[in-house]
Amino acid sequence: MTSLNKISRKEFLKAGSLAVASTLLTRFDSFAKPSKPVGLQLYTLRNELGKDVEGTISKAAQIGYKEVELFGYGNGKFFGKTPKEFAALLKDNGLSAPSGHYMTGNTMPNMVGTLSKGWEQAVEDAAAIGQKYMVCAFLFPEERKTLDQYKQHIDLFNKAAETCKKSGIQFAYHNHDFEFQPIDGQVPYDLILKGTDPKLVKMELDLYWVSFAGKDPVELFKKDPGRYPLWHIKDMEKSAERAFAEVGTGSIDFQRLFNAQKTAGLKHFFVEQDVAKKNPPLKAIEISYNNLTKLKV
């Protein structure tokens, strides 16, 4: 080994500059990577998954996504695979599935694995693949015409959440814009917040839809701090149509929202683009992922 006193001044300065450069690169690299894993709601790739589940999951992982939020569970299967098979597929691709979407089942009585039919089995299967959240994804138009219907959903949510709790899973509700449209002078979203147990029922806030409804997500966080552990990240096109857009290409100030993540209680966020108009879905989620890495998340 060469002794320190035999190293030339030129070699010493070179070694020192390399060390400094390495430190700076490490710091810049840490800024470029979100502190939380970037997730993807797989509904964005529904057509691709219908053709090739394994290949589509692999491509999402190759882009850089580390988490996925599931949809379409039914009859004990995730995309046609048993919980054990799907868990293995996720593991092989370095992915986890902390959350999944489910329906009430009120309009689809023959479907097993909804809040109203086969829920216990759905919870058991969710736990088997490591889910920590089960989310009511959507209410069909015929389910949300009256305040009484919303009150019935609130009872269903509380009951479903109790079942989730027994398996160490948190129940949540995912919004669109219709929950913010008053019915008989009352706002359904407010009813859900007030009528459900805040410990049992959390909220997955869709940042696009709440913005579409003209509401400020930060104000919601302040009103009910800690109740928004899940977010859907999708941008809004700068147009009269206000269509879905890749993250970072639209009008939503995501950095402002991420700056309020502690107030919200954010644990996981998922990129979602219901319709990819300008790019194929896989390209769209790649653009969103790359733009997210530029934010302080």
C-alpha cells in the first residue's frame, strides 16, 4: 500500500475533488428521488392488463414505479390470478400493492368481492397480498340520487371498515366531483366525513376531481387533518375541457399540495390518468413519473 507521505500534491488534490464531487452527486441524487415510493393506480393500464398482465406489470416497474393500487378484484382473483400468484408477480417485479379499489356491489348483486357481498373474503385476500388499505372506488349514478342513499352508504362504509380493522386494514373512500354537488342544500362529501368514524374511514383524495369541483385540497386537509393518507395524482389540461393530463403538464400545482402532506397525513400516492389523450397510457405514466421526480415529495 502506498504511504500517505508518498502521494503527490496533484494526486491528493485529485482525490479530494473526486470525493467532493461524489458527495455533491449523492446530494443531488437524493433530491431527484421522491422520499415516498411513487405509486400507480393500475386502472390507467386497464386495456394493457387485459392483454398481458405479466408484461404490463413489468413495464410499469421498469419505468420506476414501486407501488401499485389494484382494481377489479372479484371472485377471489386479482386480474385472473390467486392472491398467492399475484403476490409472487409483484415480488418478482419489486412491487408492492398497499391499496386496492372496490365497489359497493349495490348495482351488481352477482359480483362477489364487494362491500355488500363476499366482503370478508375480499378482506382476507387483500391481507394475503399485503394490502394496508381497501378503498370504495365509485358510486354509480343510480346509487347517489338522494341524501338517504348517501346515508345508507355511510352505514355500509362504517360496517365494512370494522371488518377491515379486524385484519389490520384501513378502509377509505375515493372521491370524484359529484360528492361536492349539493343535494337538498347539503354536500354529500361533508355527510360522508361527518357520518363515518374518522378512525375507521379515511379518505383517498383525488386531486384532479376535487380541483375539478372547484375545491382547494389544502383547505380540506386543514379541516380534517390526518384523514387523507392516500392521494390520486392526475393533472388537469389547460383547456376549456379541463381534460385529464400527464402530471406536470397541466394546471394543478402539485408542489403546493405536497407541501401540505403532513397536514393531510399522506402515506401513499398513486398516479392515475383515466384517459390518456395525447400519449399511449404507458408513455403517459412515464411522463408523469419523470415529472414527479422533479418535485420535493
